Amino acid sequence: MEKKLEDMNEQELLRELTKRQGKSARSGRIIALAAVVLAAALLIAVCVLVPSLLRTLDQAYATLDQASVTLSEAQTMVESAQKSLAGIDVMVDNVNTLVEDNTESLSSAVEKLNAIDFDKLNSSIADLNAVVEPLARLFGRG
């Protein structure tokens, strides 16, 4: 069993102190060795990861650059489509105007045709035929 420090003489105290310093020195060496191993592992990890990280960043930059170009091309296409749509709007307006004009003309023509009395026209043609038929016989055409 261990004695209490108060009950020890100087020689025993020195032995105990030396023993505890040895344990402390071993613990310090183990901690220092663990720190060196940890630092070495961290250094290796950084050496392995940094080039990979730099390649990834370069690829990300290239991808962003390509995306920027693609967005610019898409914007140009959208502007072109908007111009085409504006042209289509003008064309549709022109077609609407043409249809309206032709509808008015057609309505006018239909009104004029409806105003004709076909019975009277047929009667007039029959009367004209009655007059022209004797003349045609006279000139030998009938």
C-alpha cells in the first residue's frame, strides 16, 4: 500500500517524485508523438485534397463559364423569338384588315345580288329572246 505524502521521508518523497516525473515524461512523449502523427496525417490529407480541390474548382469555373455562354445564347434566341412574334402580330393584323375589307366587299356584292329580281330578269331575257328570234331567222341564223 502507498503511504501518504505527509508520512514519507525525504528519500521516499524523492523516489515518488522521480517516479511521477517519469510517468509525466512518458505521457508527454506519447502526446507529442500523437501530435506529430496527427500533423503528418493532416499534411498528407492536405497534399492529397488540395490538388483535387483545385481541379474541382477549375471544372466548376469552366462549367460556370459555359453556362454563361449558354445563357447568353438563350437570351439571343429569346430576343429573336420576340422579334418573330412581333412580326407575326403585324402579319395577323394585316390578315385581319384584309379579311375585314374583303368581308365588306363580299357583303356589298351579296347585297347587290340580293337586290336583283331574278324573276324580272328571266322575264326580260325571255322578252329579248322573243324579239331577237325573228331577227335571227331573218338573217338565217335560227
